[in-house]
Amino acid sequence: METHNIMYPELDAAGGLGNALNAEFIKLDSCLSILSDSSLGRMPVTYSVVEKGKKFSQIYLAAKERLYLPDFWKEGVCLAHGQTNNLVDLAKCIDFWLCKDVTMQELSAAFSFINPSDKAIAFDENREVEFTWARIQSDDSRADLKAFVDLAINDEVLSKLFPFTSLFTLCFSRCTGYPYTYDTPTITPIGKSVFGGHKYEVRLPGNKIAGRGNAREALAIVKANLPLNIKPAVKGTAENFVD
């Protein structure tokens, strides 16, 4: 606890991270206020959360050095992380992110301590579905999914859903942010056939097996079991998804 006070005396004086940030927001004439705040002494997980509309930031404190560690979320997607030892700069960047309609490129240009993720530009440009399919397709650790992905990425229906992986399984969401939807079939590699190609198992929501086969057969099984009139994935999360 003493180390915490030495590194963050301004938080100790204010009575916690949330109080200190709220004081800075007032100085900026910002509409923001902290949504939740952990107790000052519960290191190393001391944090605060501030949100506005479809965006929010979580702010953590480093335990062994003086650093504020914010992240930047929009519509269920974490687009960047940052680190700074300056409380004033922290408040300014959060206010800029949450209170203005800015891209992640604009945020990182204004505040050099912000590090956008590799997917940030794609999300800003509404290319998150295509970007994520391409990333899975080129991921060497997912080589057992490649035969299926090579087909699905060119399918006019599946290619418009948002792909994500859960352990060894490929899933499809109707929204691009987390939490995702789970009302579509999933694909799991189950080895190779006697002819050398990968085999896949298709499961339905509720974990019922719908069938097994090679990549082309699995694709047909998935498409036959999609919700009726399924549409391309949209921005947002399952919590606010409307079919």
C-alpha cells in the first residue's frame, strides 16, 4: 500500500482513481463522469470505467511503475490501448475519444501514447468482416481450418457474417462486437480423411451435431442450417442486436 501511495499520490489525495479523473473532467468542462471505480488499495487491479453512448474506456493502474493504462472500446470492440504517467493527459484523451466523433487514427495522432490495434483502421472503415476473414485465412496456427475458410470467404452468405474462433472451432456472428451472437452453426476440424483432406464437424446451437464431411460438404451443412433470411453482420453486440 505504501508503494501505491508513493507512485500515485494524486489518487491518494483525491480518494481514488475515479475521484481524481472526475476532478480532471470538471476542469475540462467535460460531460463525462466515472461509471465505476475499484477501491484505491486493491492493487494490481485498481481500475475505473467511463462510457458514453456506444464507446467506453477502462483505466487500470500499473502495479510496479507509475502508469495509467487505458483501453478504448467502440460497439463491443477494443480498438486501442495506451499508457501514460500523466493524469491530465489521460483525462484529455478519454474526453477526446468519448465526446467527439473521431477515428482511432485521429485519436492516436492527437495522443502519441495511444497504440491502435491492427484491426482499428478496418473497423473505422467498416471493413471489419473482410479483415477478420482474411486474418483467419492467413493464420498459420489455423491451418486445419484453411480448406473451409478458403471456400467460406468466397461464399456470398457466410463471407458477410463475422467470423471468430473459440479454441479449435470457427463460429459466425451476426454482429461484429463482443458479446457475439451464437445462433448459427459452428465448424470444428476433426482430422483428415483417407484421401488426405481435412474433415469437419458441424454443430448447431445447443451443441447438436448436424453432420460431418470435407470442407465443401461442411459448407453445405452450415448453409442449410443458417437462420432464415440471415443478413450481413452489423456493428454492435448481441446485447443490442435486432434481427
